[in-house]
Amino acid sequence: MDIEQLQKRLGHTFKDAALLQQALTHRSHSSLHNERLEFLGDSVLNCVVASLLFERYSKIDEGDLSRLRANLVKQQSLYEIAQRLELSQCLRLGEGELKSGGFRRPSILADTLEALFGAIFLDAGFDAARDVIRSMYVPILQSVDPKTLGKDAKTLLQEYLQGKKIALPQYNVVATHGAAHSQEFEIECLVPKLDIQVFGTGGSRRAGEQAAAKLALEAVQTALVKTPASPKKPRQRTTQLKLAGIATIQPDVSPENAEAKNKPAQTEAAVSSRPAKMSASKEQDELLPEASEPKSDLINQSTSA
């Protein structure tokens, strides 16, 4: 690819061709290389991306904005943009770097892209550099989720499980393979509540855990989608009674139940009243003989007279 085609893809034509040549020159090629331009371009890039995020995500706080920016300007992100520009075809490298495949190295491509941003800034000012950077990052922001961008698999799995009120996963080293200087770790990730067990491998324990966490997150999401939500228990109907400004909750009572509840009370009242009447009659009977004795004496006296 020639220089003209690169400028067309960048969306900027250099007035000073020497700046473009210097931006594409690696330190292995000559003493006039791109490291100072890279320093300048890094600052311009951070400023433009921060401004872009500030405008686009008005409800995201400072911490998450910093996380998003760090992810967008890191080496891997710049390397992917450089690949789309086919920047490797325009690099000026020394013989050693050419033989070792330096034109494919992510660090060299990412640094060269930052140097290009710095060169555009010097060639045409901040607005020109901003327009070039925005044209590269707006399509990226349209296809990413700001809630997950920049978070590793372990963090995403942990946050997902916490949101579902499920206990955190367990990681165990199952085995290690290979020589001491190039070991491969096999890691087990368990989510006991959902009976999920997956395995991941990596060149370090952390890398193996990340690989296992990614598989576990996919398994958890699939399991929860297939599991139907448990039906809610019906709530008991209640009647609210208000008396003197005090609200009490009592269960509904039908008229039949009310009569059934009142009948035993009436029967008990009737039974309890009978002994009282009987006792009163008995007292009267006990008093009658005492009152009749004087009356019989008077009759006898009148007869004898």
C-alpha cells in the first residue's frame, strides 16, 4: 500500500510529508524515529476519546468513564485499528525487525498509530486530529456495551451472579502441564447452586481462571434462561378495618362462619344461666316450711276455743 492510500484511509492529507514519514519510522530504522510523535499522539488520543465518552454517555460516572477510556486506548485496541488501516504495509523498520516479523508486532503497530495522531496534530492542529480519531472510534462505540467494556470474564461472572443472588464461583487448579518455564494450567470453575462445572486452560493460573470464567458465564446465562421462574404464592385476602384512626388487618369472615362462631357462645350462656334459676327456686322451697309453721298454730288455737 502506498502513502497516498494510507492518507485516504486516515481521512487526512499531510501538508508536511516529512511528518508522515517520521511517524512511520521505527527506531530500528534510523535516528529520526517516531517515539516523540508517539508521546504527543498518546496525549491527543486520550483527550479526544475522553471528550467523546463524556458527550456520548451522560449518565456514566467518572470511574466507569476512566475504565472505558483505558480500554479504548490500550495497545490491543490500537493494534486492531492499525490492522484495519493495513498500517503494517507502510512501516519503516530496520533489517532486524523485518526479519523477526516486527511489522506484525502489536506494540509497534499501536505506537505507530499514536505517532500518526501526533503528526496530524502538528500538521493541521487539534481539530484535524480530533476528526481523524473520532472517525475511527465512533463505529467502535456503536457496537460495544459500556457496562461490560473493559471488564474481564471473572468480574463479569461475579457481577452477574451477585445480581441473581447466587453464591460466588469457586476456582480450583486441576492440573498443570508442560515444563516449568512453559507450564499450562487447567482450572476448574464451579457454580454449585446451578450444578455448573467447567474447565479452562492458560499459560498462568490467572489466565486459566479467566478462560474458565468465560465458559462459566455462558453456562450460567444459558441455565437461567432455560429455568422457568417459580410462581408466586397467592396472598391471603384481608379486610382492612379502620376504627378511631387505627387500622387493623383481619381475615375475611363470611355470614355463615359468623353464625357458627356465635352459636357456641349462645349455648354456653344458656347453660350457664340455668343453674342460677335452679338455685333460686331451691332457696324459695327451703324458706316455705319456716313461713307455714306459725299459720298452722293459729288454726289449732281457734278450733280449741
